[in-house]
Amino acid sequence: MSKTLSVGLVQETCSDNRDANLAKMLAGVRAAAQRGAKLILLQELHNSLYFCQTEDTTQFDLAESIPGPSTEALGKLAKELGVVIVASLFERRAAGLYHNTAVVIEADGNIAGKYRKMHIPDDPGYYEKFYFTPGDLGFEPIQTSVGKLGVMVCWDQWYPEGARMMALAGADMLLYPTAIGWDPRDEAAEQSRQRDAWITIQRAHAVANGLPVLVCNRTGLETDPSGQSVGSQFWGSSFVAGPQGEFLASAATDTPEVLVVDIDLSRSEEVRRIWPYLRDRRIDAYGDLLKRYRD
């Protein structure tokens, strides 16, 4: 028996105007809900430009508490529309202690739970270790009225361990708010390889765990305020994949878009019966996974 859930993804550009960015997200949520979506995923750090291109202490002023003004606005809309929203915020936990946090708003407007980004990158143009403390909530799915959500954030999407941990804890689907793009100076072939790798690894999480995967990425060129680079061209390409990695919906690389698509949650049971990876895992032989490297 099928169990259909309509999901929405809001892919947008961002500016340095927090209120305008949040207004875009709220409008996108409303548009997705009008098309029937009951679960709506927003992109990573949607209230601001991607400030991690440089190390700048003034950017900590962008952080907010959870609960806070953004969760209040999103909660009000979630209750009005009767939808579950997965938002992505710069969380101020205490002075000098900040997280990159996804928060799940239940359809009654309350906070169902949150996930703090576990894997923190530190690469040219992505200096997140300067801003974010690694998450301390583990890989725990969040129970909602639409299912058990395995929410992670951006750089987490490259790690099969996180996806597996969420699956082992009973997640019904995996969700990744994301901010990733090209260096515009890279040749087209390199840009294509990077985007294809990003898509492939997440489709692989769907296959390896027999779960739908929802990925929402921002789009648009955001310049580097330091002038050390030309900035990042975020490649959009938000998508939803089914439990065999099949594309159910995908967005363009370079334009805002609201995706809405139905997913059949019952297919995970069907797929896992014919591809029983959880049954055949050799958990007795994986101890070395807890090592950094096998010398």
C-alpha cells in the first residue's frame, strides 16, 4: 500500500538583506504549499549571503537563537499552512559558541527538533571552521507528523557514515540543506565533474540505504567581499531522488525554483526487501571504521 507524501524544495538567490531573504523563503514555502507540499526544505543559511567565503568576526552578528525571530516567523507560517518546514540557521548558542543548525518546524508551528552540522569544512571559500562549532546532537532523526526526518547539512552530504547512521536510527528519508558552487575561474569540465560528484554521492546514499533523498541548494553568484577570489557561483540543481537513486525532480543550475513532487514512502520497504543491505552488513568486521586511517 502506497504512502504518498508531497514534498517541496525552495531554491533561491540570496542578498545581504536578511529580511528580504527570509521573505523569499516564506514566499517559497507558501508557493510550495499551494501546490500541495506537506514537507518543505529550505537551502543552507538562507537568511544571508554565504558569509564563510572569508573570516570576519563581524559576521557573527548574523547569528540568532533557536527559538528566535526566524523560527517564530517560520512557525507562524507552518501553522497557518499546516506544513512541516526544515530551515537552516546560523545558531547563536552562547557568546563565542555558534553552530550551523537545521531546525524542523512541525505543522502546528512548534519546533520538532534540530540538527547541528557535524562535518565542518575548511577550504578556500568555505572557511566554516572559523564560524561553526561541530554539532553535538549526533545523527538522530527528528519525528514529525509527515515521518521521521534524517536531516543533515551540506558538507555532511559527502559522508556515507552520517546517512547510514540516520538510516539505522529509522529515518524515513534523508534531507540536506546545502550551499555549494563552482569557482567561476574553473574550466567547464572541472565544474561539471564537481557537480556530477555532488549529485552522485547523494544518490548513492539513497541507494545504499533504500531511502528517498531531498537536497536543496542555493543558486546565484555571490562575490568574495575580501576580493581574494571572484566568489562562488552556486550551482542550484536541487533534487529529489527515490530509494533506488532515481531522479524524481530536479531544478536548474542558475535560477530560483520551487520544486514540488510526490514521493512514495512505502517504496523503501519494497526496495529493502530485494536489496537487503541492512541484513547483509558485516557489523562484526567494521571496527576499523572508528580509526582515522589504517596504517
